[in-house]
Amino acid sequence: MKSAGIDIGSRTIKLVVIDNGKITHVRKGETSFDPLRVCAEFLQGVDYDVITATGYGRHLFAQHYPCEVISEIKAFASGARHLFPACRTILDIGGQDTKAISLAADGKLLKFEMNDKCAAGTGRFLEIMAMALGYSLADFGNAACTARRAEKISSLCTVFAESEVISLVAKGAIREEVALGIHQGIVTRSIGMLQRVSIEDDIVFVGGVAYNPCMRNLLRDKLGRKVLIPDDPQIVGALGCALNGL
């Protein structure tokens, strides 16, 4: 049986197909202003028996394709648990939201917290802060890793933080130290969310922000625990969707 899963996020769309228990197809791309067109391009030539959708655009997708719709929480819990069977705690930092998820030893959902009303501390926030400091997003985390100390950033509101960053640079602050301060602020906020849902080993970090080396290092250091990261942390929700159809 070929089961497809599609995660239509605010920033990226991810598609995963599982055939006989193995991932046979992965596609990722920007959501753009026309997510249905991107979905159609992703599905062109892809053979599947069933498809499950999640993400911001899941209900829009369901209006045009016969599919099952599941929540992002269920999709990420299923995907993370498949990759790391002992997974108990999940942190997902995506393009415009952050999710903290706590699972029981048997994998059942215990509690979750989701920040979807503000882009503070998300991938989009990092993009804007990187631009304010003159970095590409790919270089931003590496630059922060080189700082010896961090400039304190008072706000994680995107508008206020951008203004604060510009002001700090104008006063002669070292860019790398400002970058580290931004990353530390996001990690502190993320750990607060995790603590509110309960932190248990094994901790799995997923979403596009999990590619950021500074975020990885700071999470490990501040939690004082091992943090597990999939080879491709962006596809975990789509993988969970594909598993749902089996």
C-alpha cells in the first residue's frame, strides 16, 4: 500500500510517500501565494493509494483532493515517534508557529502548547533578524556560534526586536553577539513552553529551525540533556500523515 502525507505549512509544503514501510518519495518547497498549485506540482506523477493532510492549508487541500485531515499535533507526534520510538517530548519550530508536545511512555498525547498567534521565535522571526543584521538565514546560526558573549535582546516581538537590533548595531554592537542574543531569547522562550507541557527524555527537535546549529547547541546546553534531531527535521509532519494512512 502506498500512503502519502502532505504538510501544508505557512512557509513550506512537504510531501512524503511510504510504500511497504519505506519512504520512497520526498518533496519540499515554498508554500508561495498559491499553495494548491504547489501541491498539484508535488503530486504530479506521484502514485499513492491514500493521502492525509495537515498544516495550515489542510482544510483548503481537502476541498480539492479526497483525503483525511489530521491535526499538526497528531502528525508530528506520530512522525517523531516513528523516527525515535522512545520519544517523549517534541519541540517543533516552524515558519510561523512553535509547538511543544508531551507524550506518555506508550506514545499517547499528554499535553501540548502551540504558539500560532505571533511569529516571535519562529523561522520567520529568524529570517527578519538575519536580514536586519545583514546575514543570509543559512549563515545566521553559524555566525551566532562564533560569539564569545551575547547582547541581551529585550523583546521577541518581531517589530520591536528588529528596531532593537538596528539600534544596537548603530551603537557599535558586534553583529555576532547580537545574533547570539537573539538565539538565546528564542531558546529561553522555547524551553518555557516545554516546561509547561513537561520535559521527559527523549527530546526530539523538529521543524525548519532545527537545521540551525546555534539553536541545536543552545537547546542541548540549557536543557542539560541530549536533543535528538532527525536527518530531515522538516518532513516529520508529512511523515506522520503518511503513517496515518497505513
